[in-house]
Amino acid sequence: MSVDNLINDQQLKQYEEQGYFTVEGLFTAQEVEGVRNEIPKIVALYPDVPNELVQIEPTVTSGEKIPETFELGVRKLSRMARYNEFFRNLAFHPRMVGIAKSILGPDIVLHQGQLLMKPPHFGGEKVWHQDNAYFRLEPNHVFGFWVACDDATVENGCMHVLPGSHTRGIAEHDGAGDEYGLVSPQSLDDAVPIPLKPGDALVFHGELYHYTPPNNTDKRRRAIQYHYASSQCRQTAGHDRFKIEPEVLITGQDYVETATP
Ligand SMILES: O=C(O)CCC(=O)C(=O)O
């Protein structure tokens, strides 16, 4: 895929009207393999890592479930670009940055990167939520790439979205930590599942309602998620329950205010 004309008119229209579109083969097989190979290197550093980097499945932490290996109990890696060169470099992926420019314009930060591990048998659901309910960015010029690193299916916990919900504003959310989600969850009957092959991506607006079911299969369902935002966005005053600062300036101008003398 060339870095020109990365999004066609139909995809842009779908993004505006429904809040998402998919891209086949955003990452090559080699790039997916690179991500898969880097994960164990970070996991091996545990517990000598910053708290935000490695998150374990709650059922594993509580002792309710015992995974075969430590890595198979990891729920997420977060904010990897801050600590790991491979994931920092990956955030500058020309095809992702090209699409980000089409959606956000010239000034872009990586707001948050995550590896969503959803391990076999142990990967719990991610409740219905809007990512910008965590970020609280104004204006809401923020969106995510969710790139499958394994076959993502309904059975092993692929993304489910509610088309058009990105136009409703931020709905009421509640819950602790990663359970923070919509107070009025959506019915799965109204959701559109997004099964993807490794390297394929879902591109979704930061205020699109989405959900992933548990992984009750014996198949892995790893995905890498990078959220890009306009560097002009700021966290809404008084909404700093999650203090998420941008990880890296990707391109264009940084609008971080500097103190005036
Ligand atoms: O389980 C997933 O892959 C989705 C997770 C998600 O939406 C999130 O953590 O914000």
C-alpha cells in the first residue's frame, strides 16, 4: 500500500457518518511478527517496570485463574512508546501517520498506545465505553487504530462497535479502573462485530461506543492500539480522573504551553 491516497472517499464518509472504517493489510506480516516478538521482551521485565506498562488480568491477580505462563495472564501493555524504542518507532508508521493526517490535519501526537492481549481462556471482557471518556480531550479530535496481531473473531473477543454513536457526545461512565464504562451499556444485538485478520485495522473515532467480549477460546487475540490526537487538544478542566498525557509528538507543531516569563 502506498502512503498516498490512504483513505478513499467511501472510508472517509463512513468515518464521518458511522465513526469507523477498516483497512486491510495496514501492517505487513513482517510488521505483525515484529510486534509479536517485542511483547515478551517487555513482559520479561516485570515486575521491574512502571505500573502503567504492564496490567495483569484481574482473575489472575486474584488467584482465581492460573495461566500456563506469566505472559498468558497479561491483559494489557500500556504507553509502551514512553519506555520502548520499538513501539516508539512504530508510532511513526508512515501508513498510520498518513491516515492520521487525513483525519486530524498536520499537528499530531500519539496520545496513547496499548497492546490488548486478551489471552486465551483468561482474557476478560472490556465493557462498553468511549475512549474519550478516559482521555476527555477537547476538541474531540482523537481516534484509534486497532490492529489485529492474531485472527480476531467473535469467539476470541474481536471489537464490537455501535455505528453512529460517535456523534452523541460523551455519555455517563462509571466504574473502577479498566471497568470504567457506559452507565447504560448497549445491547450486543445492536453492535457490529469487526472480525479482522492479522495486519488488518479498525480505525475508529475516539467517541465511538465499543466493547470486546471475553476470550473463552484457546486462541490468542493480541491487538495493538494507537490513539492519535491533534496536538491542539487539551484535557477538559475538572475531568482528570485519568491523567493521560500524550506520549510522543508525531508530526507538526507541539502546542504545549510554555510558561511566559
Ligand atoms: O479488548 C480490546 O481489545 C479493546 C480494549 C479497549 O477498547 C480499551 O482498552 O480501550
